[in-house]
Amino acid sequence: MSSEENRPDDQKFVQHMLLVTTVILLPGVLGAIFGWVHGLLPLLVFYYLLRYGKNRGQKYILCGCVLACIGGLAFQIFEQLLFSITLIPVGFVLAESTRKGDSILASGVKGTMALAGSWLLVTTILTFGMEQHPYTLLISSLN
């Protein structure tokens, strides 16, 4: 293969990587306008894993996440970035459930458990870095 034949695949790889990065970062940067994009992130992960296969899809998602982390640190939107990243395991679980042929109910329950688990893990990690528990901070800010 010549280098010219590889160019379209390289360009597509960059396009897919930038799409994943955009879907992760856009709600954090412009949350008032694009906050609804958070709901599409698990669907995007699900699509990439089923459409391009597990290995290639994971490469797109991983490279997009790394770029999003760099961008999130540059834009100083760490909390929104963490929230976006907690939604990614749901897409992995739904794609695996589809591959196995699980029912809709079983897939939904597994996805919900993955989301709850990722939120619990992130909350636990954030608790160690703060003086107060994030739930206590949320309640006090609502009051």
C-alpha cells in the first residue's frame, strides 16, 4: 500500500477522534446550549463499538477521551469533564449486552448499574480530595 492509500483512513481516524472529543467537551464548554449532548455520549460509544468493532471502536473512544481530558484541563472544566466520562461505561455495557443478545430489560438494568457504579466511584474519588462530601456540598448549595 502506498502512503496515499493510507491517507483516507488516517483522516477518518482523526475525524472520529475529534467527534468523540467534541461530544465529551461541548456540554462542559457551552452547557446552557449543548447540555443535552450528554445524553448522546453513551449512544456514541455504543455506535462506535458496534459499527467499527471492539478494538477499533475502543481506539476511537480512548483517543477521543485523551484529547478531551487535555481540552478539559485547558478550558478548566474538570467537573463537567468528569461527568461526561462517567457516562462512557454505559455505552460499553450496552454494546456488550447487544453482542450477547441480552433482552432490553437486562441491558437497561446493566446500563443503569454501570452508571450508578461509575458515579459512585467518581464521588468516592472526589470525596478524598475535598474537605466535605460532594452530596453535602450539593445540599448546602441548594439550601
